[in-house]
Amino acid sequence: MSMRPELVLFDIAGTLIHDSSRTVDAYRVVLDAEGIPMNPDWIRERIGCSKAAVFTELLGMHGRSPDAAQGLARRFAQALEASMAVDPPEPFPEVDDLLALLCRADIPVALITGFDAGTAEFIRGICQWPVHAVVGSDEVAHGRPAPDLVLEAMRRCDIAAVSHVAVVGDTPRDLQLGVAAGCGWNIGVASGSYSMKELRLHAHTHVLGSLEELPEAIGLRGVD
């Protein structure tokens, strides 16, 4: 593993922005309209997954055709974006300084997310983040924990060696993604719905209390 990564990949909700119940609430809007029971714990376990994949699983559990999954995923995106238009997403306080630090260190940044690309770009635009690429779950064949999001971000940023890539997220599926891809840095952050204790149950290189600790974890402490 090199001393510093050549690419840093961030999850969005729970990692860069406060999520609170916003994602679960968007699921609730769609499921209530469809008359499908809502199990928040079941949804929590799938935070970060492709939304179409989650709806496919839900429809199958209730004996319904999976053909509607893509449409439900679009309605999820509409509900989430409508919520954010009224109440803009709130980045964690250290995010802007962290992205600026990575820029000064000439390390590209990409966003990889279980949201579709349109929603991810919507959030990036509101937050005005200077990132090199945004990869939504609708742009790859398989969402987390498969490695597709990492590999597509590497392709877009022209990075050849996955051992030189850091992936940062707040859920077990983010860590599972890092393992599946073979990332050199596989970093969990206890800023979302999972604690450090829960994240440490999964393979990782680092588990952090917050993004304030990330520069040291990737060899950037002291960079001006």
C-alpha cells in the first residue's frame, strides 16, 4: 500500500451529510403509497444499497412483480429530492476543509452512492463540492457490496491500482464494498446509523469516530 491514496471515494448520506431519518422517510413515502408495510430495521440494514435492488427485494417479499422496482426507485429519488429542496442537506462541519485538503494534496475525490446519479448530483450541486466524479447505483450493474461502484469511479478518474484507493463510508456495506474491491484503505466512520463497535465487526483498515480523523488515517496529517 502506498503512503497516501491516489483516489478517495466517499459515500454521501451518513458520511458527508447528516442523514437522520431522511432516507428512511423517503422509503416510507413510497411504501405507504404502495400499501407495503414499512420495517425501519430492515431498511436500516440496506442503507447504502441500490434503491432498485431494495425495492426488488421488497416486492418479492410481498408476492409482487419486480418489474415495478425501477419506478419505485424513481419515486424514492423524487421524494428525497423534494425533501432536500425544502430542507437542504447539512454536511458535517469538517467536510469542506477535508475536501480542500485533498485538493491541495492533489488527491482526486469521487462520490459513490446507493442513490441514483441524479440524486447524487443534486446533493453535490447544493453542497458545491469539488469532486472529480459522481457514481450512482443506477450507473453500475451491481450496487454495494459488489465492487462495481469502486471500479467505475477508478475508471472515470483514470486510477489503475485499487490498492491505491481509499473508500470511506458509514455502513457495514461500505466496508464490505472495500473488501470486495480490494481497496488499500477501507475506512468506516461512525457518523451515520452504525456505531464504531458495530463497524469494527467487519473487515476494515480503520474505523473513525468522525471525518476529522481521516487525514491522519490516509497520511495527510500536517499537510498545509
